[in-house]
Amino acid sequence: MAEKRKKPAPDVLRPVRKAVIYTRQSRDRNAVFSSCDMQRSICKDFADGFGWEVCETFEDVGGSSESLDRPSLRRLLQSVEAGGVDRIIVYSVDRLTRKLLHLQVLLQTFEQHDVSLHVVTDPHFGSSASARLMSNIIAAASEFQQDLTRERLAEARAALKQKGRRVAGRVPYGYVTDRNSKQLIIDPTEAKRVRKIFELAVSGKRPQEIADYANGRKWQTRRDGAMWTARQVLKMLSNPTYAGMIHHGPGRLPGQHEAIVDHAMFEQVRVVIASRRSRKADYAPAKILFPLRRLLKCGRCHRAMTPCMNQRKYFRDYFYRCRSRAGGKPPCRNVSLRAFEIEHFICSMFEQSEADHESSANGPLEAIRSSWYELNMRTQTNLLATIIKEVVFDPDAGSISVTLVDDAAEQIMSAKSDGSSTR
């Protein structure tokens, strides 16, 4: 009689997989021993107590618990989906997230890929129905505490604004802050320049002309080496802080700080600016007409190409042009693309093999090519604004480089499932 062969132990059948540690702290305080260092040390001791091998540590410094869009957390989820993670160790649940909905999403993802989550401060996390209920209660209480703190801070800020006091934010050019009260104090040198800028605006000078005037006199900005731009000047002319006011929701309130320009001059400048914006747009919003807005970059200066329109007798031409003056630099000359041509080129790129076009795209091209072909042109054009991360046009080489977002394939498949969007 043949001898029965024994089945190997489960540990022999299953390969040894490794554990990882995830840490997070809300602010980067440049401390010698940070909160992430403390969490990592405790989690490492926790793993050593069970004999688990820690192969990697994922650390998010300055990552908010409001969102799951954190660099190290994204890499951790990619490792989970790749199947190279057995256990995830965290110091406490709120290091992962403070939102109950986000916690449920993470737990579902871990369960789908057979990954166990271990919490140092809660050793029995997820081991039973009562433990899972308690964990959900703790997560809900944490979210409630965060929302309550946010409401109290909002009430405190509103009370300070009612008294005309500054709450927080960037200090405007022309002011400094008091070391104790954090309120605005006039900087004499910068205040003279601010008054001159308002005087030039009242005299009819345009923002670009004022920026050239400031750069010609080598006025220093708050950013080292940066030059004045028309956008920066326009933002200054529209800031009620210079008239002794503070922002409060959609309106303004009198502030306790000293004004640099009088209220009459500020309102006069507002009238001049508004007179140049009297024309009302009679065409569709830029997000519809220009799906590559802020996504298409000039390969020569690496600045976003600006959407623009040429009105002819019976029709309009839509273009993307390099005419940005960001950083105080002049725009690149003769760098423009017809909107329809570049959008049609990118749409047709997904229907061809990678060898048939000169552009390069990273992303799941093979997975989306068949689905993309079944979408109509309108749906394809609308999808460009969401599935594309960046498009770089190199005018010297005549090449176009396209970078897709990570979930491009999922978005295209979702659009395909809609019957009204197919051919």
C-alpha cells in the first residue's frame, strides 16, 4: 500500500512576504527627532516583537489627513496592488487618515489584496467584529473632532476680522508684521513704491507698463531675483489692504492697519481697471473651448501656452500661444499652435500604434486604444482636460510629448460605458 504523502504546512506553501511601515506628520518642523522618527521607531519595535521583517518605510512629511493624495501613500498603495506587501504597520489610525470614508476605502483596498493592517496603539484592530466597530467609532470621533476644531477656528477668525484685525496669510508688499501682535506695519521704502504704482495706474498706465517701470528702476520684489510682472501689478492694484481694508468673505471690512493709499485713489484705480474689462464674453468658457488650457507647455521656456482667439469676419480662430510673461521674461516669438490641430493630433494618437507618431506618452496606451476609438470626437476632446497631465511642445525640434494621468484608462473606460458617448 502506497504511503500517504503529507501536505506541507501552510507556511511552506505561502512565500514569506514582508511588512512595511507608514508614518505621517502634518508639518515639517525641521526637528532633530521628528514625529515620523518617533512613529518609525515604535513601529519597528512592534514588528521586531512579532519577528516581522520590515523591508521599507513610507513617510509623508507635511501631508494633510484631509486627502489621500500624498506621495508616499500613493507609492504604498501601488506596492499593495503589485502584491509585494503582506503587512502595513502604523502608529495610530489617524496617521493613515482622519476621515471615516477614506478609512473604509483603504481597508477595502487592503482586504482585496490580502494585506493586513496593524495599529500599534490598537493591537486588536480589525481582528473581530467588535474591534472593527470600535475602530469605526474611533475614526468617526476623530473626524468629528477635526471638523469641530475647524469650525472653532473659523469662528475665531471671523471674530478677529470683525474687529479689523489681520488673521493670517501672505504679507502684502509694502507691509511687514509686528513680532508680537502679527498685525501689519508699513515698510517706508516699499510703501513709497506702492504709492507710485497706484499713481501710475491712475494716470492711465497699463499693468505691463508699470511692471516695466519698476523693473527699469530695479525695485526688488519679495522673491529673490524675480522681476515685476503685469499680473503681480494687477493683483496689487486690486488688493483692498492698501486702502486700509481687510478681506471678509465676498466683502471688505475696515482694518486696524494703516493705509498706504487713500480710499478715493483705490476706488479710482478700480474704475480704471473695470473700464478695460467692460467687454462681455459671448463665447463658451475657456475650459470647453480649450481643454489643454494650463496643460500645454512651451518646450523652449517651460511656461504654459496661453489660449487666445482671433475674430475674423465670419468665424473665429482658436490658438495656443507662448505669450506668458511669468518670471518677468518676455514670451517666445512665433510659438503658436492651432487649438483644433493639436487637440485632434492628440486624439488620433491614441488610435495609432506607438511607432506611427512622433510623440511619446507614458500610460496604458494599449489598454485605452480600443476604447478610445469607440468614443465620438466631442467626448474625446472633453476627456483631454482630465486624462492628460502635461503636453510639451518643442518648437525647435517640432515634437510633442504627452504625459497621461495615472487613472487615464479608467476614465476612458467609464466614458465608453456611457452609451450616448459612443460612435
